[in-house]
Amino acid sequence: MPLPAYLTTAEAAEYLRLKERKVYDLVSQGVIPCVRVTGKLLFPRQRIDLWLMNHLEGDDAVSAPIPPVLAGSQDPLLEWAVKESSAELALLCQGSGDGVQRLVDGRAMLAGMHIWHAEIQRYNDPATLGLNGMRDLVLIRWAKRQQGLLLAADNPRGLTRLEDIARSGIRVAHRQPDAGVSHLLQSLLARHRIDATQLAWAAHPSLSEDDLALAIRQGEADVGVGIEAAARRQGLAFIPLQQEYFDLAMRRRHYFEPAIQRLLAFAGSERFVQRAQALGGYDISDLGKVIYNA
């Protein structure tokens, strides 16, 4: 019979092979994850697993302090939540690929990513990203987002599907090569047999979701692939193409850092839910779920 998501004190003691008195001691010391509901202690099993793995003897350790930086892909909801939660994380969002590299190099505590792997038909696979060498890697689900075509509000070029971007004279906004949406776009072009070399690309890459949307609003491009929330922020039309997963990658020990705990706690608030609904294009039903734990 599978264990419940939340363990009672007795179940947690059995799970940890400890006496109940020792579990109460750990709670009083504030070192074991738990919540108190109407006076009763409950222990989130996923967080207990993370806590255990964080205390593995002989596990890899990085002696140098990691800067409190959130790198990787820009996400409007995440960016807003970092500021509103007072998480005290510096934002350095230059694309998913850049975030992966900064995480590996110890130059970021947290990396947001949404990299589509067409060959295995999934998002954010640690092995494909070269992250399987991190023995303490954890991936936390942030949101499902809707990706699609961003168009001027009145759609003056009459674009209705992806294949229309290959029409003569259509200027296509694009992101830097290591951005998550660039991986998706290349996959979509291959799937629809569109020759990327024949497209009229914008002169310069847009370095964020908002920059791409702004380029279309200002008439620098006719169309681009991005998220629905960015389209709404700039008053653009939007044609859905694919739902994606946006995840947060970190080292296991950093999951318990106050900055990340404040961010995740704020993400459980009603105010956060209302903001996600207002931005549009988000499904946050799995937010906070541990989807990978090395």
C-alpha cells in the first residue's frame, strides 16, 4: 500500500526508523520539515525525502558559497513572485541554456527552464541537459504554460497557423539560440517541414519573453513564438501551439534556503493564484511538486 503524501508522527517515525520521541525532538529543534494542522503534526513525505538526501554522508559538496541568483528563462509569474515574496533572489534571466550552465558552474542557486527534447518528447530531461552528473539535483514544477504564435492585436497579415510564417514578407521574431523556446521552435519547424533558412528573421534576437512580445507590438516583427502571458501583457493576439512545463532546478541543499522557501510559500497564497489567473496561460495545479530528485 503506497504511503500517503503527508505522514503522521507515528508514520514518520516508522519511515525514518526512529522513535517518536526523537521525531518530536527534531521538530522542536526546527530541523525536520513538518506542518501543524489544528494542533496535529504532519510531515510532507517528499520534503522528508529531500531532507534525508540533503544529509547523505559522503555526498558531493560545494565549499564555495553559491550566490542567491535565479538564472535561466524569464517567466512573468515567477519574476513577479520573486519580488512580491521578498525572496531576495537576484534575477539573471538569459535563457534556459544559460541557466543550466550557471547552475552547473555554481554561479546560480536556482535555474528556470522549459527545454523541449523532441527526440524523447519531453521537457527538461536532466540527462539530455547534461545535468545527470549532479548527484544532488532537484527539479521542482513551477507551472504548465501555453506556448503559441504572438501576433499584432488586429492580425493585419491574417496569420492563422504555424505554416503561415513561411509566407513571403512575414518577419519572424526569435530568441537567442539557447533559450527554451528556440528548441521548441526548431522542433515545430522540422515537424511542419519548414526550412528555417528561408524565413525572414528579425535582425536581432529578443532576449526575453517580454522583449519578443514588445518587438511585435512595435512593428519590428509580424509574428513570434512565445507564451500567452507575454502576449496578454502587450495586448497581442495569440494562437496556441503547445503546452509546456516550466521547472525550477537547484541543488538539494538549496531547496531549504530561506529565499527559496519564501518563494514557494508565497506561491501557495491566494494572491499568487489570482495573479496567475490574471496573467493567463498558466496551469499551476502541480506547482511545488518534486519531479526529479537525484
